[in-house]
Amino acid sequence: MTLAILWKWKEREEEKGERPNLRTILAILKKLTYHEIVNEMRGYIGDSGTKKDLRSVITYVSRKLPPKDRKSLAKVLGITYEEQAAIEANSPNDAARQAEDVLQLWRKKTGNKASIERLIELMKTVPELRILSKIVVEKFIRNQNT
């Protein structure tokens, strides 16, 4: 059961004029792991890991990524050779589109664990991408906190 479902249940109980049973709420919360709660809360609060912000970062990185570094990025993101070949075949003359497809595929494969922070961590492991990762931090992380 997710937090959203729990919240809807609480609201329904209140609409009926009943007070939600605290024991029931606590029993449900005990079943959730810390990571499930954190990942779900990212959808409700405006931290740097929200999907909207991650899409902005993906668009930015795909436009700024040098074409020669796309394969290094794909490798560190866990994109297979076959997946890379399919991406190249879909957009043979568009390096920015290929980079965006690589990043979108990573986001899809990673699911709820995909975040700006995780992408930056992975980019930092590739020497050619360290400068770009620092720019992403400056543009998307530090500017949000000011």
C-alpha cells in the first residue's frame, strides 16, 4: 500500500465523519520501507529528484553532451550494446536525440531509483563527463537551494 492510497483512505474516513484509526495507520506504515516512503515523497515535494526536474536535466545533458562521449555515458548507465545500436538506428544523424534516448532508457530501466543525484554520481565516474556533471550540479541543484 502506498502513501497516496493511505492518504485517500484517511480522507474518506474523515469525509464519513469518522476519525481514522491510528492503529490501522501505524500498521500500514510499518509495512512500508524507508526507501518506499522517500521515493514516494519525492513526487509530492519539490526536491531535486522529482520527475519533472529529472526530465529537464535529461534534456539539458542530451543537448550539451559531446557526441563522442555518448557511448561512455551509455555504458556507465547500464545500456547494452544492442540497446545502443537500436538507438543509433532510430536517429542515425541526430547525436542529441541519441543522447536523450540513452538517458530516457536509463530512467525507464532505473524506475523510482532514477534521480538527478544518481545521474550525477554515474556521470562523475566517467572522466570526460565530470565537467558536465559539475555544470548540472550548479544549474539544477545549487540554484534550487538558493
